[in-house]
Amino acid sequence: MASFDDATLGINTCPDFEATRSSAPKIRKTQFGDGYEQRVSFGLNQNPKSWSLQWLYRSTSDADAIEAFFDARAADNAAFDWIPPDDTTSYKWVCEQWDRRLTSPNRATISATFRQVFEP
């Protein structure tokens, strides 16, 4: 399994701030006619995270390396290991969408969303 890190890509892979972490707990709820509501957590890993990240004003070669990493996993949506900015533990992620914006000559900004997945 590949890792999205400096050693694998050969560049600084640390995203620029502001990075946004989102949570979407898996909850099933049932509402009854009298206004009563019942909620229950669903599944083993019921609180996956996602990160909205940016790599601002990177050189064309650094942006190429980041985008090539994402492209290599796009065909089969393969997961990769990554350590979030506020953590020290590596988790498994997929990147299903990213954007590349040309910001000036020989500079680009990459925006991506990493979604946490649970697999062996």
C-alpha cells in the first residue's frame, strides 16, 4: 500500500493551512408521529473523517508529483496511508476528487478531499 508522504513522493507533502476536517457519524433515526425520535449508531466504524486540503502555489514539478499520486490510484480507487496534520497515527484514505488551479507561471494549487476508509 502506498503512503502519501515526503519519502514516497520526494517532495514536501504537508498541506497548507487552512485544512478542514469533517465528521459524518453514521446514525439511523426513526421519527414517530407524536414527535418522539429514536437514534442509534450504525456500523463498526460509524464516525469516518474527511479532510479538505490544499497545496498552495507549489512548483509545477511538485504539483505534478501530487497529481500523479492521485492519478495512479484513480483507476481502482485504491486506498493509501496518510497521517492527518493534527495526529500522529496513519489511517487509510481515498481521494476521489481533486482540482489543479494554475496560479501563476510555473506555479499551481492543488485542492483535494481525503475520505477515511476502513479496510484491512
